[in-house]
Amino acid sequence: MDPFTIGLIAKAAPAVLRTIAAMLPGRGGEVAGKLATVAEATQGLAPGARQQAVEKTIDAMTPDERRELAALSVKLREIDRGERGDVLAAESARHAQAQETIRAETTTGSEYARNSRPWIARQAYTAGAAYALLCELVARIALANGHQVAGADPVLLGVLLGPVGWYMTMRTIDSFSTEGRTK
């Protein structure tokens, strides 16, 4: 039996295995029932120990039971694919809803919310420009009087001008988007 199938059986809940046992006719139900019993017995163990117990149970099966195990394997893979698809669909829907909410707030929000980002960017630019000009002016005056004074600190200037860079970058990206421009 391939390791992927053994891993699926080892991580499957006993209730899932019993449900599959009810769907499979004849010996297939018995095989699934055996594996459900092993899954119940090893429920508190580490995944590696659970997998070893499943492997031992499969090794002890007859060739007829192994054929029935193939049908069980197909059902488990269908369930696994369905769960992965559901998770992916839920994440995609959640992302789409978040994007729709952001666009709606941007285009139809209050006048204050619509104007606050540009206002913050203008204030940050004014503060950064004033800081740079004043520090450089003080440094030049001190140099003219024979003193050595550092000019504007690049890190602090980066912190002050950071919101401006963020806002301008987002506006540039937004202007190239296929969804249309926000206000």
C-alpha cells in the first residue's frame, strides 16, 4: 500500500472511516471497520505511531481485504480532495470579500475617510521637509561660525517621509489597476 494512502487512513477520524464502512458493501465495510477500530485505539498517539499501527493492520490483511482496501482508499482520496477544495474556496471568498469591502470604503466612504490619507501624506511631507531644511540650515550656520554640527538624520527623515512614500506608491499602483481608480 502506498504511503499516501496509509497517511490518509492514519489521520482520518474513526467516524469518517465508519461512515465509509457503511457505504461500502460486503467485506469493504468490514475492512473499513477494522481500520476505524485501529484509528480509535491510536487516537491519542503521535502521527508516526498511528501510521505504524495502520501499516501493521494492513500487513495482517488477506489479499481479498487488500482489494477492498483499494475501494476505501478511493473514497478517502475523494473526501480529502473535497476538503481541500472547500478550504480553498472559503479562503478565496474571504479574500474577495475583504477586497470588496476595501474598495467600497474607499469609493463611498465618508468625506473625512476619503481625505485623511492624502492629508496625512501632506502633513508628513511638510514635517519631513521642514526638518530637513531646518537641520541643514543650522548645520550651515554652525559651519560658518566654525563649529561642526551634523545635518538632518537620514533615519529620522525616512521615518517622517515614510507615509508620503507609502501613499504615493499606493496611488501609483492603484492607477495601473484593472479595477479602476479609487478616489
